[in-house]
Amino acid sequence: MEKIFNINTIDELAACLGVSKGKLEDITINIKGRYKSRVIFKKKKKRRIDEPDIELKKIQKLINKRILQKINLPDTIQGSKKKGSIKKNAELHIAQKIVGNLDIKDFFPSVKSERVKSVFI
């Protein structure tokens, strides 16, 4: 995979996002405290949502806009694309013999910060 960013330190990440290093450090000090859990009902089933606070959400949006949206993904990936859609994703699977669908229980809470860092590096 082609490396399109040179982000190896918190200083480089802060510069890329246009925020101070101190702000990023402040947000990461108590990351678990920056989420508020709530329960929603989807198709009569309970689903727990861990919603980030306003400051963390701003940083997440900056990461998406300034880093993730600039990565060219293959056509087979639709969910992460700005103009991707459920319809486009379904069209890719027409006439396929097998189509799989996965939903990993508690996926996001199980992802550790070291794993996220390694993906970006």
C-alpha cells in the first residue's frame, strides 16, 4: 500500500489535523470518560451506542476528512466511502453465488489504541 501521509508522531498528527498537540493529549488522557453510553432500539432489538463527546467527535471528523477520505479504496468497499451507499454495495453482489454478511459483537470496544496506531503507521 502506498504511503500518502507521513504521520508518525503526535506532533505530525496535530499538524495534519490543524489542532494543538496539547488538545490531542488532553483528549486521550481520559478517553473512556469521553463516551456516553445509551441504548437504542433497532428492529425491536436493543443496541448499545457509545457516543463520543463533542470534542472527541470533532477530532474524529477531522481524521475522517483530512486523512481517511483521501485514501483510495477499492470499488468493493462502499461503507467507508463518502459517496458509497447500500444500493451500490448491493449492486456489486448481483449474480454472485455466495454473499456473506458479518456483524462482530462488541467490535469497537475490543479495539485497543495500539492497534489503531499501528494501522495509521
